[in-house]
Amino acid sequence: MKYTRIVILVAVISIFSFVACKQASGKEEVGETETSGTLILQVDNTVQPIAEDVTAVFQSIYTNAKITQINRSETDIVNALLHDSANVAVLTRELTKGEEAHFAKKGIQTRSTPFATDALALVSAKNATDTIVNVEDIYRIMRGDSTVTGIQLVFDNPGSSTLRYIMDKAGVDKIPLKNVYALKNTAEVLTFVSNNPNAIGFIGVNWLVQTPDTMRQLVENVRVLGVNNVKGKGAVKYYKPSQSNIATGLYPFTRKLFLLNYQGKRALGMGFANYVSAPEGQRIILKSGLVPETMPYREIEIR
């Protein structure tokens, strides 16, 4: 009996010591769950603002979740995924079958969550003569057609999803030597365009509808061009990347946004994916000016 009492006393002291240590530190340890823990989120530079909005709201709700957002080019993010230095990312495309094979060999199941539709805005200087542009002229310049003169195409980065998207549309696998420029970031594109009336810049529309304060002046120095929809019938019409034109498909340069998760377990990445695709997350997308994957419902009470 004496030995039993000693064992119980030691156990009680250990419990109180553990609780006291937690109280002294001011916080309790939190395990890795779908709403707690830490996550490194790799985000395509061209959709940086919307990712920042969603992560900020998610962390304000789930205070034990810590998401660190790293903004990079599409090429850098895909390379990080394939070299196992990243496992959750926001991209404007899914990985190819060849890229997915890397994870299949490891037995990691892909979790791809489409959550929004974005668009590429074409911008020019405010003093530029033209306010519209033809899709086919863009493709001809990308193919190196020298008969299209007086237009320079400007992209944010050599590894950008924006450049890759237009190259895919034009059916080319390399940048022509003339009239196409790949700079460093969106701010440089806006600066270049505002100073060159012949230039057309390509940027994610998210930067225009959710412009950071540091870039507001740059955005005010450019204007958005109308682009013709080659799928339309009858008279040629030109459309700007408004939310309604993106949703109806009238604007030609649109793309899906995906949250790709290769954690291979139930963790914070899965919880974040569930949130961004749920009605709460989709409302954030709707308010941002992009098009949500599923239109959030709205209940109306009739009395």
C-alpha cells in the first residue's frame, strides 16, 4: 500500500508539473490537424492577392493554424514539388501525367481542388492609340510573324504561368527573339507598359481588382484593353475581363485556379482546401472579383 501511494503521488506531481509548464509558456502545444499546425503554401505570383485574402481569413478563424505564403513563379513551384521541397501549392494548372508520376511512385495520392476562375488582363499605356487588340495578332507575334508590327508583348517572368499560358495558346515552345519580353515581376510589367505606348502587358486580373497600396499608382497609369472572342458568331465584339465576362466565357483568356496537395496525409493542407472550396471560402473568391468554382448560396427568409 505504501508503494502504491508513492506511485500515485509521483503521477499527480508529474501531471501538475506538465500543466504548470504549459501555463508558464503561455500556450498549449497544438498537434497537426486539418485546422491546426503549420503549412508552407507555395503560390503562383500571378494570383498572389487572392491567396493572401483566403489565408488571412482562414487563420483568423482557426487561430492554431499558421500558414506561411511563399510567392514564386510557376516553374519554381513545380520544380519544388518535384524535388520534395514543397507539397501544397496554388497554381493555374494541374500537374501533367509525367509530373504526377513522381508522386505515384511514392504512393502519394494527388488532391487537386479547383476553387476559382481567373483571367489574364491585357494592359497598355493610357496614352496608347489602340484600346482593343485581336487575339490572332497576339498569337502571330508569339510565333515570330514579322508582318505584325508596332506591338511589343511584355510578361512578368520567364517562368511565369502567364507566359506559359499564351505560349500554349499560340502553339509555340520558345519565346521569339523580337517583340516579346519577359521581365521580373508584375510591377515591372506595369512600369514598362506605362512608359511604352506600343507595349501590351499581360498580368493576372487579380492584381487589378485587389491592387496592393504599393502598386496602386502603377495600375492607375495603365488601362485594360478589350479582346475579341474568336468563338463568337456574327460581328466581332471585344470584351474586358470583368467578372461577368469571365463567368460567361465571353472573355477569351481565362484559367482555373487549383490548390494542389501532396502531403499524403490528413493535415492542414487538406483543411485549407476544404475551406477554400466551401461556401465561406467561395464567398471570398466572389468578393475578390474572380469567379468562384461553385456559386455560394444565399438564404432569404420570407415572412
